[in-house]
Amino acid sequence: AKPKGRDLKIFKGPCILVSRKGYAGTMKLIDDDIFTLNDDAYVLKVKNKWKDKLNIRWFIFQYQDLFYNILTSKSDNATFNKTYAQKQIIKLPKIEEQNKIADQLYKLDKFLKKVNNVEHKLNKLLECKIV
């Protein structure tokens, strides 16, 4: 069933989701997934003319703090300020430098995922009763 009053828009990565409310300004990388979303997030996609000049994993790492700070409110109900975000000046090092940093971030993410899996398994083992 189609949602009342609007068409369902489908997105495909790679892109960045920017949370608009709650954890406003939080950026999340969507690699290659297909998804829909509600009004609680913005989708940032790299335009074709910038594809060879911007690594989005690097962008998230480099500009996450800035995005946390451009909120209309910093209360429990913080809201991301899209208009102010669009006015920001973004400095881009050469793509090779971005890619080098992004590769290290990717390796770190994979490592942390493994650590979290081990921690989860260990916690499950600790919950078991020893007879």
C-alpha cells in the first residue's frame, strides 16, 4: 500500500545519511544498500563532477564534528540545520590523501566489528550457567 499523500522514494548508496532529529548531525555511511527513509534524515550523494575528488568515508571522518555543531537546537530534541550546512566551506585534500585515510578507517571499522563480535560472544558465554 502506498503511504497516504506521498510517493515512496527509494535511495541507493553510496551516500551519507545525516540525522535531522534526536542525534542530529550524526552521519552514517551507506555503502551500496537500497533503502527508504522518513523525514528524520537527509541523504547526501556525491555529484558526478565530484566523484573522483571526494571520498565520503573520509568526509564523514573529517566533518562529523562540524555537523554535530550546526544544529538549530542543542537540547534533547536537537535539529540539524540543513541551510547552514549548505553554506559551509569544505576543504578537500587530494583524493589520494583522502583515500589513504579512508582505507585506514575502513580497516579500523572492520577490526572494531570483530572486537564487538568477540565481546558479544564472550558476554553470551558469561551468561551461561556452569554446572
